[in-house]
Amino acid sequence: MRDALGTLLQFALANELTEPEDYHYVRNMLLFALMRGEPDAYAADGALPKTATPMLDALCDEAVEKGLLVDEPFERDQFSTHLMNLLTPPPSRVIERFARICSEHGVVAATDWFYALCRANGYIRVEEIAKSVRFSAPSPYGVLDITINLSKPEKDPREIAKAVKTPKSGYPACMLCVENEGYPGRPGYPSHETLRMIPLDLCGDTWLIQYSPYSYYDEHCIALRREHVPMETSPGTFARLLALVDMFPHYFFGSNADLPIVGGSILNHDHFQGGKQVFPMEKSPAYASFNNKKYPGVSVQAVRWPMTCIRLTARDKEPMIGLASDLLAAWRRYDDPSYHIFSNTGGVPHNAITPIARRTEDGRYILHLVLRNNRTSDEHPLGIFHPHANLHHIKRENIGLIEVMGLFILPGRLRAELAAAAECLTGLRSLDEPAEDDPLHKHFPWVESLARVHGAMLRPNDAARVLNEALCDKCVQVLEDAGVYKPYAGDAGLAAFMRGVCS
């Protein structure tokens, strides 16, 4: 029978977390953490697990029995992360090895190694990510990608209660700060002990790159400024994005807009997101082209996409940065009352841009600029260019960088709610209106309309297909609501703006 500690050590060796020369040193640290006097006998029988979770669960059980931790989700996670940190190389060695691999084998090999390390040491929550529901469905704008996010577990009520009693801390200042590396966490703030980051010289400033613990797409990474400064889209933003795709030509990099409602969830720390994914927006064709005499080497196109997207393509970075900067400056001050677009009210700005950069295999730069506006009204208090109230049963959160590009991250509650909706379409549940406290209640008009069109005695596979396609339709409506100009209603508004910039 295997000992969990011995198996964990073998897992660390096999995944190059721990060097053979460090074996006894690391084992003794683990023994002390578990208050063991000596190691148990270890039998190397069979293949190692794909993740460290089975061993960590067993070691947490042992720690609970010994009274070393309370059997609560946060404490188990904190203890598991601490054990994995003992097996993970310190930041200096990770940085050194990344640089060596990059020098000897290239940046793709370096990121492959770094990504594998972050998966093996548990910073990337491989098993939690696998729980999410993912599918694609056709739309008038091409195939959309949809994820029902089950990777971030709901907080345990005991953890919430404990967090209320925990003194407020300003350290680290936010989830993206460099001080998170090695931080053990606290109630309401997860452990980052296994976090490792690679420093970058980005346009003369120090930035760092790490992977996202709850990856929403392939090799989801985050580039963050060392200093804790707010996000601000500027000409420097475009320069940094294009410098990043020079450094990592196999990744895209993009930024959320820098204003509330149309920005991301963390606006107080300047950062970008990147990764290997190619998104639906990038595959969409252009429906109009514009000429700019000031920057003749830059192709300018309007993309057939429900959000207002301008695509710049060029061989050289500098003219692309110049034109993007001109577009940003023009949009910051642009008003179009016929489309309810006002650049500011009472000095409060409303216009922003979501930029996304990529470099093609033949060396061209592509920069997508998505126009945003965060005005609210009495009719739309959460945002005029935001999912409207009739869509909130599916999505009411901010439409950030990832959704802008056509990958939807929908709340985990939808898995159970859609399962109940499927029962209505297969005859397992009546189409009587549910009580107000029933999770299906908010979806009932939608489900009832689907049953009228498709029937209420579908086979399970057909019901799943109908719901997936209907969910995709809702996601299209979300993007259309968030678009400041509507390409399906003509391009007069965007064309007027572009004439002012490209004249």
C-alpha cells in the first residue's frame, strides 16, 4: 500500500518540481509539517496520479486527525498549498530555469515548461477547471464558445463568517500584486504560496507574467505591472501590448477597458491577459475598410461582430501605435446623441477601448480595438451598453475582455438551472410556472417559449442541443446590447466616427 507522502514526493520528482538532490531535504520539511517522526515505508506500485490531489486529500485527513488543522475548505486548501510549496522551486530558481530554456530552446519551450510546472504544483486548478461545462454553438457572427464556470468553488458559510471576524488587511493590496508570491492567505483571501512569476522588461518598466489559477482558456496568463497602479488605456498600452506579442509571439495579449461597467473586475492594478486561444471575434470577416493618409501602412477595417470592433493590421509597430492612439483620443471625446453615446457627463468620462494584440506567423501585427461606453440611464441602470434586464437571468456581470472576443464565462448556477429547463423540454417536469423561490422561475418565460417552438417531449440529446443553441442566442444578444454601434443595422454611426479619424 502506498504512503501518500512518499507518493507525493515521487509525483514531485516525476513532474520536475523537486530535484533529486533535494529529495531528503524536502521530505524532512514535509515530515515536520505533518508532525511525523520518520517516513513510512513506500512502495512504488503502479502509475502515479495525474494530479497531486489524491495525496493531498489523504495528507489533509491525516492532519485533521492529528489536530493540525480544522476540517474546513479554506484550511484544507491552505495546508495543501503549503505542502506543494515545499515541493516547488523558489522564485529565483524558476526564473533562472525559464531564462535558460528560453535561451537554449526558445520562448515556446520556456512557456511550455512554466505552464507544466504551474499545473503540477496546483497553482493552476486543473481538477476544478475540468468541472466546467464547455461547448460551442453557431451564431450569425460565427461559432461562439461558452463555458459554465464551475472551477471557482462557492465559499463555505463558515469561511464567510470567519472572514467577517478577520481584521482587514491592506497586504497584499490586491490579488495581482507581486507581494502575493508565496503569501499563505487568510480567510476570504486564498493562498498564493505556489504562485511563481517571471519578470519582464516591458518598454522600460518591470512587469511580471504568471498563469491564471482558474484558466478560462488555453494557457490563460496574466501580465502585471510590478507597481500597484490603476489601469489606464494610453499610447503606452498599445506599445506594451505589441512588445508582449514580440516576446511571446505564440500568445495574444489584451486589456480590459479602463472604466467601470465596461472594464474588468480588477481595475486598480494595471495588467493584461493573454494566452494561446484564438477567439471567435478574431475569425470574423471585415465588412468595411477605411483609408488613413497619415498611416498608409496600416490596414483599417470594421469587423462584422456584434460589438463595435476596428481591426488594424500592419508590418511595423510604430504607425500602428500612432493610429491606435489617434483612435483612442478621438473616441475619448466623441459624442453621437443618435446612438446615446456621450463622451462624458459632468466631467465623468464614459468612452473607453478594449484593445487586443496578436502577431501572425508571417510577422504582421494585428490590433483589435473594441469601442465601449459605460453610460447608465433610468431604463438601464446597470449600463446602456450592457446586458439588458431581459438577459440577466443568463448574464448580468460586466462584459470584459474575454466575453468581448466571443468566449462567454457564465455563472456556475446555470448548470443546475439548465438541467431543470431540460426536464421541462423532455416531459419530466411540468410547464406550470414555478414558485418565485424556485431557481427555474427566472428562466420560465424563456423555457416556455422554447417549448412552444420545439415541443415539450424532446429526447434528452435534442433538449440539450436546443438549450445550447438558445443559450448561444442569448449570448449574441448580450454582445449586441454591449455594442455601441450595430453592424447588422448598417454602419452609418461607425463610419461617421472613422471618417473623422481617417480624414
